[in-house]
Amino acid sequence: MPVDTITLPRDSNQALGLGRFALDFLNGKLGAPGELALRAVERFHLDSVACAVSALALRTNAPHVLRDEALEYRVVDGQPGASCFGSRTRVQPEKAIAANCAAVREWDSNGTNFGYNPRLGHTAGEFGHNDFYPVVIAAAQQVSIDGNRAALAMLLLDEIRGRLAEVFSLKDHKIDHVVHGAIASASVYGALLGATPEQIESSLGLLVAHYIPFRAIRAGKQLSDSKGASAALSTEMAVVSVRRALRGFVGPADIFRNPEAIFCLFEPPKSKQESPFDLTLAVTGDDFAVRGMHFKLGLYEHQSAGAIQGLIDLLQRHPALLADETKIAKLRIRIYQPAFGIIGDPAKRDPRTRQSADHSMVYIVATLLRKALTIRAAGWKELMLMPADYDDAALFDPLTRRLIDRIEFAHGGPEFDAKYPDGIPTSLEIEHADLGRLSSGLVMYPAGHARYAGADLDQLLTHKFQLLASLGVDDPQALYDRCHALRGKSPEAMAELYEFEIK
């Protein structure tokens, strides 16, 4: 009889344990995941495809730099390789994965996790994103993998990185959150390509000992390509590490208990025989990490979703707010830490790049309100933030800038902090010349949140897919059909999944 979870205890070799777990999970030795978990990962993958296609179609910088680089690393005829989105040219897998993950991540509009599992007391609260599905597709282009196995591999990848985010906060030590995703990518990619547990352990040792990105990539008043491409570059090195291990390179063993590696170095355990955490992983049922991950319904930093929901709620309750912009005297937003520190940086009151604007609470809310005032509409679909809302014209729109000047953004204090990361505790007030002071109340679970109770999520995700995909393909519905219902696809269909034309 299978059990719902297994635990890799802190006094064990967890790197070797991850290798064994990945192989056993993919080979069906631990039981079967539930329908809700598999459906969730299919939806997140579908969402990631639309994000990638639109980023490439609009020729965003980092994805094209990495794509052009990948095309310089073509494989010799007969060698297994992988392809970039929109190309049939097979290149070295790590290069295709770097380009594809960068495209998925560029808009910062795909899924998010908060590293929060109070049932097990695992509440480290590390962030993470659903950036890594191209790892599985690249493997499917090298070995025969049908859609069912691909979906299991994607679920496994999200499970490993999601559970690591619950037990170890990288951001507390100024390390970028993509490390958890890179560890998961190496584990899954190795298992799909037939690595032994020992080879996966070596690849994890190589990855953690040699290739750790610090949050220096996110520092500065105006963010660079390094922020958006961080997952891509770390995953590239994860795949390189696996390929080296498969060739016989032996990396540092038992990396989670290594006293000089990041885990024990930054959070020394009580015993030299331990890592800082136990790692509990789901094997059956529906209580997988992906079920606690959140969708973004447009382009915005995920912690601004509560303010977006609060503003939409107020606009729908009080349509008169849309009649005259000059009567909106003030907007006040209150939020928890660390959100306030991340999207409330004073420098982000004057964002001059898209990467800074989509991490600026005041810009996001002002832009949403500007759109509502312009089109006299107040629904999620009508106001969904798209790439055009971050182009040069939008960045310096005079109405947006006037509205920014009227926004007060502050930390809500301990009362707000205590409710995160269970929800996204946010309040928004509007002072109006005629209507007086209007309040959203406390918003905890905005649309897209894992605990959002609305019945319209699928409609909103489909609308988002259509908007983004239409920027890159002539027939968005055909692309939807191509990537939808992943589990029913043949190995041939999986190998060609990303090989479609992008405008």
C-alpha cells in the first residue's frame, strides 16, 4: 500500500535520496499522483508556453540573446539534442533549456510559490516560479517520453523545488531562489535520461558547489537582464552538471550535509551528521506542492495581486470612480513584509525599464487604474496587464505618472505580516472628492491565488493565454490545442511540442 509522502531525514544523504526518489517516482514505484495535482501542473505548463511565445514574438532581449547563442551550438547529425521555442534546429540541450527557460520567465507572469506548508511546520517562505518545464521537454527530445511521463516529470520538478522552498529560505542569505529550481531540474533531468542515483548525487554536488547565484542580480535602481534570466542560467548549469556526471565526472557527495556548502554554512545544524532540514515529498494523492502555487493573471509582481484585486473590487462596487480622474485625490496601499521591501523600493516610484516597472507596486496600480479610466471598465479580463502596459509609451504615460504621485504605499505592520504567506494581506483605500474614503478591506486570496475561491479561474487563464499567444502566433487556439491535455500525447508529439512557428 503506497503512502502519501516520504521523508528524506536530515541525518541521511539527501542528495542521494533525491536521486533515488526521482527514479522511483518516475518509474511508478511509489504510487500514482491524483488527478487534481496532474491537472494543476498541466495548467501551469500551458500558461508558461503563452508567456514564452509572446516574449519571443516581441523580441525581448535576454531570450533572444540566449536563443541566438543556442543556435551556435548545433548538435552533429545523429546526436540527441533539443530545440528552442519556434525552431526545429537541434542544439546542445543545456543551451536550448537556457533559451527556453529565459523566454518562459521574461515577463515574470508565470506561476509562483511562497514556500508555506503549515501542516508540516515547514514555513521557510522562499519564493519560486514555474520556470523549469523546458527541462522536461528537452529530455523528451533526447529519449522517448510520452505525455503522461512528461506530466509526471513536471509534477516531480515542482514538488522538489516547492518542498525545498518550504524548508530553506535562500533569500534570507542573499542567494537567489532559482537554486531550488536548479536542484530540482538536475534531479529530474538526470532521472529522465537514466542516470543512477549516484550520478544524480554527483550532479547536485557539482551544481551547489560551483554555481550559486546571489541576489546581486536583483540589486540596483533599474533591474537588468540578469534578474529575468536567473532561472535559465542556473538551469543551464544544472543540465551541464548532469551531463558531466553521466560521463563519469564525480562531484562532491552528500552536498546538503557538506559543512562548506550553502545549506550548513548559512544555517548550521545541531549535529555534523545533519543537514538543516528534513525534506518531505508527496508521492500519491493530490497534496503536491504545485497545488499551493499561484497563477499570475497578467504581467505583475505576484505580491501586488492583492492590491490589484482590491482596486478591481472598488471599481466594480463604485463605477463613479471611473467618471473623473481628477476627483481621485489619494490611494493608500498597505501590505506585509517582505512585499513592501521588494515592490516598495523608493527608486521604483520612477521606473524606467519594464523589469523595474513590473516590480513597482505604485506603477502596477497606477497603470491598472489608468486603463480603467481610459476604457471605462473594471474587470480582470478588461484590465489584464499585458506587455504593452510596460512599453516606453506606457512607462511615461502622463496620466500614469500623475496617479503614481497620488499613491501612498506603506508597510501594514505586524498585523499584516502575521497573515503572510497564508495569503497576500493587502488593503487599498481611495479618497474621492464626491464618494469620500472607500476601502477594499483586507484582501487575502486574490484571483490566481492557490486559495482563491472564485469559479472563473479557468476562464481568466484561457483569456490570458489567448492575449499572450496572439502576439506570437496567427492561431492562438491551435497553439492551445497543441499544448493542452499533455498526458494524452505520444512521444513523437512531445518531441515536437515546441517546434511551431512564432511570428
